[in-house]
Amino acid sequence: MRSRRTARKTVIYVVTGIAALLYILPIYLIVLTSLKSRENAFQTPPTFFTVPTFEAYIQFFQRTDVLHMLGNSLIVALGSTALAFVLGVPAAYGLARFQGRMRDGVGLSFLASRFIPPIAVVVPYFLGLRLIGGLDTQWGLVLVYLGMNLPYVVWMMRGFFLDLPVEIEEAALVDGCTRFGTMVRIVLPIAKGGLAATAVLTLMFAWNEFLFALLLTSSRAATLPLSISAFLGESGTEWNVMAAAGTLIMLPAIVFSVFVQKHMARGLTFGAVK
Amino acid sequence: MTTLGSAAGIDSTPAAGRTPRSGRRHRPGGSWWPYFTPALIVVLAVNGGPVIYALVLSFRDYNLARPQQDGWIGFGNYVELLMNPAVQRSFGTTLFFVVVSVSLSLVFGMILALLVNEIGWGKKIFRTLFFMPMLLAPAVIGVMWRFLLNDQAGPIAWLLKQIIPGISPLSDPTLALWSVTLVDVWSWTPFVFLVLLAGLESQPQEPLEAAQVDGANAWQTFLHVTLPGLVPLISIAVLFRVTWSFRAFDHIYTMTQGGPGNATEVLALTVYRNAFQNLDVSLASALSILMFAIMLVFAISVLRAQSKREKR
């Protein structure tokens, strides 16, 4: 009986281990290729190990626009996240506590926004931004990402606030704290885990976003994911430089997936799974 | 605890109406409206506005190449869409892409969740490894696989060629569609895995033990005890998976740009081609509106079914 259980455990470990290796193989191969020299990256049969060289990274950074794109990416991701939080957190708190007749209607306007396919609004964004001079600007992209992130922040944080006991807040109000003061001093510190998970996801949405960046910017406001469109040519692609670009763009995602696992299932399902 | 919707509010559609509203509750502190009105205005302007604009455009004949010829044409664009063989083909491609991608990611996600749930020591490491592709930029995933599968130096194409000589995963139209679909499976399986693992970790132990006492084998226990308990989570996972795969653009654009020919042209790419290559923004808008409508109908029916099940 005992040995059967051990055997079963071993099988599970082996199967899961092989699955995990296969699963991570593509990511490993990209990081590996980014550390190869150009000739090495083109070699057939391909090698699965290499003596690392940073040639590809140096080449990638020597392209004049990379730092500029990195700057744009940071500004747009941080800007749209900050705005979404300033507007969205009070809204989420209000929606969580509000009992009036319009509650479901207001809540649903935020929820429905999340089901708009981005491609469906890209033409109106393009024409609208062209009209007000917002094409290829950082603020134009911030505005568009705000439309994506704000409903998300509202709906996510509303769920976290609904989980908190109202009694503490009522006690604070009775003690003479204003409602806004209660939110800032009592509610937000308790909900800081939820705030952090939500912030990670809004930052990643903006950091990873490609469609709007591709169609609404060209050079001035181009973000980092666009740097890889340069590698879409048919032949002669410098795969090691492409891999270096990919690795750099993936880096925050990999760091976040290692360190911020709590609340992720909930964050990704828009609060449907706790 | 894994509860669905309820507190998080996925099911607080008017139909669900689970909170008793005893008129207006008077609490100190004044109105809540100032808290959510600014956000509401921004969302209506930045999201609602463009949708209405797209709707308006879809009833007009507006082409950026000849903007002076603009005029109302009623449902003309919609009729043209339904008659257009390229659009019909794109609907078919999208259907294949969504159905295959969602079902395979469900199966793989379920298997991985069941495996990792059995693991004691090292569980966190496995969870992290299987979660990793989740937050990667889809555009990067596309270029990355374009490299891995390319005919000249792609390492994974090379590995495949050792098994099936002469295979060319991105140049053959049928295989290209399978390739973009399987990459979608690869990148979204972590989501299903994470959701179902959360479900497995919180399932009550008593029914499982009872089934074992009754002599049920592992498969019977899974089929009759574990799976029914996961149904609400599976339906939420399906809702999100369909939503995301239906709008897929980035990784297909960077992997194949809809090609070879138009073998991998899903709806989002058809909208893109019509709007930004043919400059027929009206036709593109009509297709966008159709996409949004399909998504809304699907989302509402899943959420309805969900809240009905919860009431039972």
C-alpha cells in the first residue's frame, strides 16, 4: 500500500516535471537565442545550449529609438495606471457601498466596456484622435489605455471592497472621520493586496498592448512592443536581436509571475474567482 | 473559498437581483454619486462614445480614400458583409480558431490543474512555471513563435522535422492555422489552469472521501464528484477564453499576418485589413459592431445561465 502510494507520487512528479519542461521550452529557447551570436542563431541544426554573448542586446540598444520606445512604454503604462486608479478606486468604493436604484445600471456600464473587442473601437479612436491632434502622442495612448484600464480597476476593486466588513467604516464615521478620510485611512490599507494585484495587471495590459500602439502611433509615441514589428520582414531577420527584444519586453511579466501570484486568478477573471 | 460572482458581482445583473434594496439607506457622509460619477463620465466618453461612433459609421459609406463620397446607406454594409466570401471565410476561420483553442486549453488546463493539485512539495514552483506564459505580450509571443517555427533556423520546426520530415508549420495553410491556434492554446492554458486549480484547492474533502469509501476509482470520482463541483468555474473560464480568443489579433498579426494567403485571417484581422488597407472604415465598422454584438449576446447568455444555476 505504502509503496504503491510512493510509486503514484513519483509518476505524478515525473509527468508534471516533463510537462513543465515542455511548457517552458519556448521561453527558454528565446532567452537562449538572445544570448547567441548572429551566426550561431542561424545555425542548422540549432544548438540547445550556448556560450552566452550580449552581442544581440548591445545591437538592440544601439538602435537609436529603443530607449525612446522604452520611455514611451513606461510613461504610457504608468500614466494610464495612475489615472485609472485615481478615478477608479473612489468609483469602486462608491459602487461597493452605494445602495441606490441606479446601482446595477452604473455597475453594468463598467462591466460591458470589458466586452468591447479592441479592434471594434480602433477606427473611432483613430478618427477621433486625428481630429483632436492626438495621433502618435503619449497622451492619446494614455487616454485609450485609460478606457481599457479604468473599467477594470472599478470592477476589480469593487469586488475587494465588497468583501470588507462595513462595521469598521461605520465606526470610523461615528468617530467623526469623513467618508473620504475613512476610505483613505481605513479601507485602502486593508485592501492593499487587492490594489497591488490590480496595479500589476493594469501595468501589464498597457505594457503589452500592441494593436492600439500599432495603429495609433508611428514614431514619436511608439511603445516597446512595436520594436519587434521591425523583425517581421521575410528573410534575413536577425533572430538573436529579435529574441533580445522579446526577452526584454517579457522580463517584467516573468518577474511578476514569479512574485505576484496571490489574487492573480481573481484578477484575471475580473473578480469572478476568488 | 471559491465562490462565484456573488460578492465580486459578476452575477449582479438586474436578473440576478440578489441584494434586497430596502429603499435608500441613510448613512452619515452624504451622497455616493461624487465617488463614481467622474469615472462613469470618462468610461462613457472613452468607451461608449467610440462604440456609438462605430455604429454610426457602419450605416454610412465612408472610405478614407474618397471621404467626400460619404452618405447614409442603411444596412448596406451589413448586407455586403454577409455576401462577401472573404468575410464568410474569416467567420469560419474564427470559429475554428475559437472552438479548438478554447476546448484544448480547457482539457490541458484541467489536466495540469489535477496534476499540480496532487503535488505537495514544490507545488509553488510548478504553479509558477505553468503560469508564466500568461502575462507575456501576445505580440511578442507571435514573433517568438514565428522564429521557433520558421523553416530555416527555427528550433521547434527543426525538432518537428526530426519526427515528420518536410513539415513546414507556417508555410502550409492548414498547418499555419493549426499553428496560430496551438500558440493561442499555449498562451491561455495557464489561465484555465490557474482558475481550475483554485477550484480544486477549495473543494470540500468529504464527498471525495465518501466516494473512495464507496469504492469509486479515480476516474469515477473525477467524473461524478470533482467535475460537477467545477462547473461554475469552467463556465466562467469558457466565458473569458471565448472573449479573448474571439478578439485575437496581436499574435496572429506578428506570426503570419493572416497568411499564407488568408489561411489565418480571423475577424479582427479582417477588420484591420478593411479599415487600414482598403480604407473602407464603414465596412470595417459594421464588422466590428457585429463582433461586439456576438460577444455581448454570448456573455449575457453565459452569465444568465450562471445566475440561474446559482439560484437552484
